[in-house]
Amino acid sequence: MTDRPPIRILPPEVAARIAAGEVIERPASVVKELVENALDAGATRIEVEIEGGGADRIRVRDDGHGIPPEQVADAFERHATSKLRSEHDLYAVRTLGFRGEALAAIAAAADVDLITRPAAQTAGATLHLRRGRTERQGSAAAAPGTSIEVRELFASLPARRRFLRATRSETQAVARVVADYALAYPEVAFRLTADGRSALASPGSGDPREAVAAIHGAEVAAALLPAHAERAAPVEGEADIARCEVAGLVGPPSLHRASRAAIHVVANGRTVTARALLPAVELGYEGLLPGGRHPVALIRITVPPDQVDVNVHPQKAEVRFRHERLVFATVQAAVRAALSSAAHLAPDSPDLTAFAPSTDGTAYAAAHAWPGLDLPPETPVAQPPFEATSGRSVIAGARAASRTERDRQPPADLGGRVPVLRPLGQVESTYIVAESSDGMVLVDQHAAHERVLYEEVRARIAAGERPSQPLLHSVLATLSAPQAALLAGGARDLEAVGWQVEPADGAAVIVRAVPAALAGRDVARALADYLDRLEAEERLSGPDRAAATLACRAAVMAGDRLDAAQQRALLDALARCDTPHTCPHGRPTMLHLSRAALERSFGRR
Amino acid sequence: MTSSTTEANAWGVVGQDAPVEVLRRAIAGGHLAHAYLFAGPPGIGKALLARRLAQTLVAPSAEDPTLPDLTSRAAQQIEGGASADIERIAIGGICDEASHDHSTDRSTRIRICQIRRLERVASLAPFAVSRRVFVIDGADDLQPEAGHALLKTLEEPPGDALLLLLAADIDALLPTIRSRCQEMVLRPLSHARLAEELRAHAALPAGEAFALARLAHGRYGLAMRMHADPSLAVLRQSATEEVRRLARAGRNERFDVADRLGSAWYRERESVLVTVDLWRDWWREVLLATSGLAALPEAVEDAAGLTPADAVRALRAVQTARRHLLGNTSAPLALEVMMLDLPTLSAQRGAPVPSTAGVA
Amino acid sequence: MRIACQQEDLHRGLSAVARAIPTRTTLPITQHVLLEAEGDHLTLSATDAETIAITYRIEAKVEEPGSITLPSRLISDFVATLPREEITMRLAERSRQVSLACVRNTASIGGMDPDDFPPIPTVEGSDAITIEAPRLRTAIAQTVFSAATDDSRPVLTGVHFHFTAGSLRLAAADGFRLSVHTMPIDAKVERAVIVPARALSELGRLLGEAAEGKVAVTFNPAGTQVQFDVGHARLTANLIQGTFPNYEQLIPAQKATRTEVSVAEFMRETRIASIFARDGSGIVRIIATPGEGSNPGRLVITARAEEVGNNEGILDAVVEGAEAKIAFNGRYLMDVLNVLDADRVAIETTSPSSPGVLRPVGNDRFVHVVMPMFVQW
């Protein structure tokens, strides 16, 4: 810490190389600069307080190493930075706020009070600036670290101030910034207080999962799967070796969101909106998420400092990797590996599709995507309250009251039951199109039937029943070795769902009874198919595994034509389910196109 | 198709005299087996042999019941693949599952549902002729479960059903399948003999016939296909140029090619396989040349700096890559590994090769 | 080929033969109907070249004999839209285009070479067995539903026909149930064959048309095909090769309880119970209690469903023997009750886990054996 370079004025040629542009755009940008400075100062606790969305007041306090008294005045000079010494250093950025504009720009746009005290000093230095000019300088008693208070942002720039959005939206933007840093720096304790209310508090324990819990809630955090991958490759024409390490936490496929806001990418400790990397994350989920939905993920990328260029965007949010393909591949591999080893998804994890992060200020970028059923009206901010218009449909009218009721429920309760849906027809002999109280719903017939049967079979097992259809004459079935092993290993669970199978010679078994739901099928084949499916059902265990397998084998298949009565019966049964939104494997059973989404799509509003 | 019946052999399956005679004798003696396995590389005559056998059974000639009457309607329907009693089971074929469409679902194997259909149809009496014939074209492409499902039908075929299994790679078959079939290995002709046949049947000049015989590895069907389809010759030409260039190329160029082919694999499996096969053919030529045997002139050039061991290593690398590709390993990875194992020729040696590396 | 026929006849014929057309096939021509004009009639034929062929003969004024195949779907759809008038058809031999005209409607449909059509096997023989059509229809209805739809043992996807001196016995079983129907016939033949259930379902449809009449049954000399001639229609089916399991031993010889109820009432209560048991397992529980003194015997039918509630139906019954408890798959019960040709049915049971037997009361032609379900009481 003693050999830290002191704050210096950047040589003009270096300053010129730095991309120009607006640094301070909105309160969130101020918070970002100040938080980065605090992190550079080695802080372990960072407290952010804002009032009026940050436009009225922002205060960032840290317990870092502070600024020595003789350098306090220099701190607000343009292109003053203690972090870059030469052009070469630009390419080896190890610290965060390397550009000197930060404090100067803030000082130019607001009133600033600085109190700082290096731990070695006995007293702290104070500085008060007004519209970029030093008004007062002095010393005062202070805790070690730095506290910067920014008031009346853009007071001198009324045009800019007008552009600020509603307090709530600015608060959310600040929250998003703090959340990003809390995720990037799990070892630092962050606290955000907005208008006197605590909005976020991360423990600073060093465990990324705890940081996620502070932001997305404990439930989401617990569901995340650890992801890791490391790659290296020789670079053509260079002695260098391209390296990349990815560590992180990724959500199981059952956890998805309407926007990409819950994909957090951290590169060398810098939180970035790595647009180029988002596809890598999502490719890892290829085929696992419903269309238009996005995963929850925290991706931490580490590459040698000279293999990343953070100087692409004035706000430093975009990075450019020298070996982007390698990074891309590593990210994808990490995600894939995590998902393929995932085995601990709770079978009845509440439907999280509807869980909207409180820090998400992006107003649901994917407003035109089909959200999961029961997603509340697109943004919690600006939507007018729902109005039930009569005459749209009988069901809609009849259920308008209950719908508004549902809308008011907190997101966590949205995994509940679905109303009875009115079937309109079948698409591709695979999906049932149905009218709901709010727009239309597409139901995956296989997934839905699986859910229905799964709950029925489990209820029967719980009740000690064993709906089994004995055979008129027993049937000899020949099994493969893995099938026989599964049968031997899970005999009790298989009996619980209705199988009655006895070993015969070698690979042959005698089937005496089949689960009632499989009655009527070819017995030997049904047993072999059942065991093959059981093998694939790795996520569950015990009777639940046997039940899920039975549900899968007995359910209608994609491609089966269903008549109107069958469609209705299936939807009715689904409405009676406890967890109707997902099949036993966690895949969604339905997609919802709300009336609001329909109206938007057709330009009706 | 009729002109060849006398000189080549009775069924016109050029080069496969022995299997033809065995089958004719079995028909004459009434001891035809219920299942045959015709083994041999692509273009050797497996499908033609199966077709002629079926035609002989369905439409025997009036004079000799061991010969097909190829002028009959029934024989011609079989020739055109439009016969009701002969069913061909191959990748992408039909099955009884209403929701399956293997012609569009990118099946890479013969699926169990197709074998179940076979089982069902086989249990029915033939419709118009005396026996139902099933040709499993690509028995080495049977899904393992499909192979198991086939065992039962092979063991006790219902009625008079005749099963003909065609396979290029008999090692890929379950031993239990092989043991239930009468196996017939179709072998390539000597290059000289094939060249002769080509001159007789395709009226090719001697030099061209010999080159074609060589390229076709002594397989009559393949030679005729190459003769009829000039695009195959072009593909062969470019693949050969590429393999020669690769032998002189650095790691980066090799990896680029591996990458390109590897990503093409998922879209155009067939053409990638053909390319890899052509590379294998090339290294086989080089191996011949390193051992001092007759080979294509370019192969002799390339062999100059190589030992037979080098060529064997290259050949093995290509073979391994091919196996990995078919075994669903990551295609780029399989090809990259192969690239690492190919010997490196210095760019200066040998004749200039067209395109990049050819700086003599 | 140049002919004229009535729209009604052609429409009926095309609908009848279209049933033979396969949903998927390796042979595109099987999607066609073969039309052959000769003498004073037009013969329509279709086949899946696998299991069945159906031909249908209609009256026609044949000005010029000839034959052609036409895509079944196309010509059926077109003819269905025509008025009930005379249709004329003319084939342009070289282009294989058929011009159809009916009043003011005309169409031209392209066909294929009739010689490429799979040969429709026909069996000519004097040794045809003659059966009353309604009898055969009942026998088919009472057995075909018990045949397996899945087919790891192809013989079970067929119905076993056993001709003996003076009688014909049809049997079908799918591992869970067995149906046996016996009827008297005039012929004295010894023969056992397995007819694909699919062919019999189609035959049942054709028989539905011939309410009275007779069916002539003929086998080809090789014993691989059977032909049913019904009025204008002829259905030829490929027999399933193999040995049908010995089913006689599956019919219980003894019973502990015999319960006789009205078919209509039993059906109604079972249907209600099935609705309540609509959960894949479809369990319908039956308790038969013998009458005591002045109390008549009764049959209680119940079903449970977690969400919907329970249902209980009570029927008057004549119960002989001990009280009996047994549970069946509701669908299996409905299947058999639907095809009973009597007003009352007798249910014979031995224990909750032994097969139950259902027989129509008043005739001994039909017996159905069904395996009960394992339930907790």
C-alpha cells in the first residue's frame, strides 16, 4: 500500500487516447465512479446513500486508504489519476477508475463535500467544492477512509436535470449499479440506502452466492449451480498464451426471466455489459429455456490484464477481449458443464418465471416476448391499473375481479394455481391453444399431462394406494443389463407405482402387473421403455423418480391428436394441480400471451 | 442391365461371382437361409446383389429358376424400388409411430420404431408374391436398441420372410446379429480386372479405365457411379489437393480446416464423411507408394520423404477421426486431433501443389 | 376408358375402398384408387399393400373398357362435392388424364399406370364358407376391442378364427382381457387363422352396410390370405403368421359369486363412476351383496377421486354365492358392456385378485374375461 502511485496529472498524449464522452449521465454514473474509487482505495465496506433518486443527494462512504492531505486538491483536477502512468499502462488496467475525469466531472456538475483520512494520519482532510471550484479546504476529525457527498446534481445544468427520470427509475438505476458491484466484489460489504430506507445489503463474506441472495433473494441464490471452466490456447505469431478462466453461478433452466437483466458479467472484477458474451451464456442454455426467456447468471471472467481492453466505452461498461473467441468458448463451456452436472433441482421449486428483480430498472426490455403465465403487468412502474373491460369474452368478464386480485399478489405467490382455461384447439398436435382470463395461453400437452399424472401418482403413493393392473397371463420380458440393474435397484419404488416384476432366468423377468396408467400397452415394451426413461430421470430419487417416470410414460405425447373433450379434461385437471406451471422436470407447461401483450403487438396501445 | 448377365456373372453383379453362385445354388437346392448379411465397402454391389436375389425369388426366368426374368413387370418394379413385397429399411425411413417423421428429424441411425414396423409387417403374409423381402440398408447404422429388437425377428422370422442386411462395417454390428445371419463378404476386384470390366461395360479407354479402377478401389459400383457423376471426380480432386496441402501446412492452417469441416459436420454429414474417406484413400495410396508398390503418381511424389510407418500413422489418424465422428465426439475436436497426428511434409519437397502451400 | 355412373354409387364406393389406404407407406401408388371398367360395372380397389385390400363394384355404363389409378383423396373429395347426378369419366390413355363431368362440374385428374398398382389378390374357389352378416358383425364387435394395439407379439394384434364342424369361434386377448365368441355355421371345415384386427374393424364397417345378407369367406390355397365378400364389397386380408396362445385355460372354471344386473343400469353407473375415476387409473370398485330375506341383492359401484369427490351407485342385482368385492379398470368394463347383445349381464367372480367373467344372460355365445385391478379396500 505504501508504494501506491500518488495521484498524477496524465500526460496529454495519454489523456487523448482515452475515449472522450460524457462521464456523468445520471446519478447512477456518479455512484458508479465513486464506488469504483472506493474499491480502488481498498475498501471492505462501502455505504451508498441517496435521496431523490440521487439527484438531491448522493453519499458514498468507504473504509479505504483515503487520500493524503497534500493530494486532496489535485483529486478533482481533470485527468488526475493515481492509476495510469504511461500509455503502456492503458493496456494493463488492473484498477478500476483509471480515468481522471471522474471526480472532476462530478465536481463540475454538482456541489461536492469530501472528507478523507488515510489510516496513518491523525486528522482527516476536508474539501468543499461548488460548481467545480474549491470553496473551502481544511481538516476535521474523521473515521479512516473517504466520504464523498454529492448534492444537487446538475443544479447548474437545468437542461440535464430535466432529462432525469422519475425518482423511482433513477433509484432503480443506482440500485442496479450497486447490485452489480456487490456481485463483482462479494468480499466487500455493500449497503444502499434510498431515501432513508435500506434497499440492499450484501454481507461482504466473499461468497458470491450470498451476494446473489442479497440481490435476487435467498431462493434464487440457493437454486444457482456453480460453474467453472478454464481454457488456454497459443496465439498465432505471439509468444503469449491466451488464457481465460470463468467462475460463476448459473441458474437452473427452470429459473428464467423476461429480460437479460439477471445475467451479470464481471470481467477481471469489472462489472460489464458484455453484449458479445450474452449469447455465450445463452448458448449454454440452448434448448433448455422457453423461447424469449433468459437465464439468471453471474459470470466472473478472469483473463490476463493485457488481454482485455476496457477502454471501449466512456462509461467503461463495455470491454473488448483480445481473444474473444476463447472467452466465448470458456463461458459457454462453464455454463454447459454446470447445467449438465445439475442434479439438485427441487421438484417443486416455485415457479420463478414471474419473479421480477427489484433492482431491474430496464423496464422489461423483452416486453414483446411471451412472459410466463401470471407475470404481472409488464413494468411495476408506469402501467395504468388493469381495467376489466366487459364484452371481450365471457371468461374475461367473469373472472375480471379475481384477476385484479391476482395481480396484487406479491410475485413470490405467483407459482400458484391456474384458472380453468378454455381450449380453442390444438397446434401441431402438440400444444393446446386456450383462452385465459387475460389473453391466451399455449399449453404443452405432454408437459401438462405429465404434471397432472405426477401429482396424482404421488398423491396415491402418499395415500398408500398402489393402482396396479395385474395381467391375465404373466409376460416374459428380456431386459438389457442397465435395465435389469435399474429394476433391481429400485424394486420398491417400482412396486409403489404399480409394477409387479419377478426375476426369471438371466436377463429375463416375469411381469405380473403393470401400473394402472400403462394398462393396455404392450407389456414387455412398456417395461423396457419405463426403465430407459427411469435411467434418464436423474434429477429425482426414490418414489418421486418412479412417479415422474410413470407420468412421463403415461402422458399423451407431442403429436397425439386430442379431441375437444380431451383438451378440456386436461386443462381442467391442470387447474387442479398444486404446481401447474412446470412439468416434473421443471420445464414450463404453458406460455402466456397477455391481453396487454396482444394489444401492444397489434399496436392497439 | 441385361447385357452383362452372361459375361460377368449370371446376375450381372460384376465382380461378385462367388456370392452369386452360392445364392443360386441355395435357390436351386431349396436351402436359402432366412437372413443374409452382405458385407463390403460402399459401391461394391451389396444392394445390387440383394435386388437380384429378390428379383430371382419374385420373378424367376422360365428357363432357369435361379435367374431373374428382368423383363418381367415384378422385376422391374423391384428395380425401380416400387414393389409392395420388398421393403427397404434405411436411415430416415418410415415407421408406425404417427408422430415420427424420420425423413425430416435428422435421424442418424436406423431407429427402433422402424424395426418394430418391420416386425409387424414381417408377421403378415406376403401380399402378392411368395415371400416378403426386407433389405436393411446400413445394418451397421442400427441404433443399439433397434439391433436388439431385430434379433427376435432374425431368430424366428415369421413365415417366409427373408431379411437381407447390408453393411459396410460388419464390426459395428452386434455379434448376436452376425451369428444369426449367413455372412457373405463382397470383395473388391483387382484393379486390372476392374479396368477390364470397365472397358467392357462402360466402353472406357484403357488409361481412363485403369485410373478409375484405382480410384474406385476395385469396386465396380463405385467406379460406375464415379464415371456417371463427374461431380464425384471433382470432389475427389479437391479433396486430394486439400489433403496434400494439409500435409505441408502448419498447425494453424490445419486447425482452420478442422474447424471448417467440424462445423460443417452438423449440417452436411455426408459430404464431410466423403471428404474424410477420400483423405483415407489418399493416405492408403501413399502407404502403397512408401512400400514400393504401384500407386498414383502424386502419391509416389508425396511418399518420397515418408516411411511406411508415417503413412500408417496418418492412415490410423484418419480412421480414428472417422470413428470419433460417427461416435458423436465433438467434430472439430476429432478433426483437430487427427490434424496433430498427420505427418508434416516440407513445402519444398515434391511437386507444387495447387493453391496456398505450393511454393516450390 | 369411357364410362358413366351415378355420383351416389361412386361416392359410396370410393368411401368404402379409401379405408384401405395407408397413412404412411413406402409405395406412393398406394395413395391411389384403382379404377377398372369392364362389362356393366366399374371396380374400385385400394390397398395398403401390407394388410388389407378392399374392392367395391358399382354399376356403370361402360362405353369403352379400361383402367387407371387416381389419387384417392383428390377424387373422393371432388366426387363428394358433386350433385347426385350422372358422372361421366373419360381417360386420355397417353397422358393418363381422366376427365370427370357431372352436370356443370368438370375436373381433370392425373393418374398412374394401373400396371404399377400392387396386385390385388383375389381368391376364386367353390369352398366358400357362408356366414350370416349380422352374426359375423356381432362376433367381430365382441372380440376386436380385446385385441392388442401394440405389437411386440404380433399374433395378439389379430383375432383368432377357429372353424370346426358346425361352429366358428373368434377370440382376442391383449394380456389384460380375453373375448371369445362362438357361433354356429353351416360349413364343416377345420381351420384356425389369425386375422389382423385392423382388417376386421374395416370388415365390421362394410358389414354395417349389409344389414341382412351373407358373407362369403374364402381362403387362398397357400393359407396366407382370407377374403370376405359382402354384397358389392370384397375385403382381402393378409393373415398374421404364428401361433395364437391357448386361451381356453384363461377362462376360470369356477366361481364364488354370480351377480346378475341390467346391462343398461350397470353401464350407466359404470360411466358415472368412470368420470369420477378419470385419473389414468380409472378404478371402479364393485361390491355385490346377496339378498337376505325381503332385502333384494344389490351391486354397489364406487369410484374415488381426490379432487372431485366420491361417487356411489347402487343397482338391484340377483347375487348368488358369497359377498364379493372386486375392482376393475372402468374403461375395460365400458368396452365390454358396450358390445353385449343382451339386456342382462352375469358377472362371475372368485376373489378380488382372480379374473372376473362377464357373460350375456340368455345366450352362451359370448364370454369375456377381465383381470381385476389391485386396490386397497
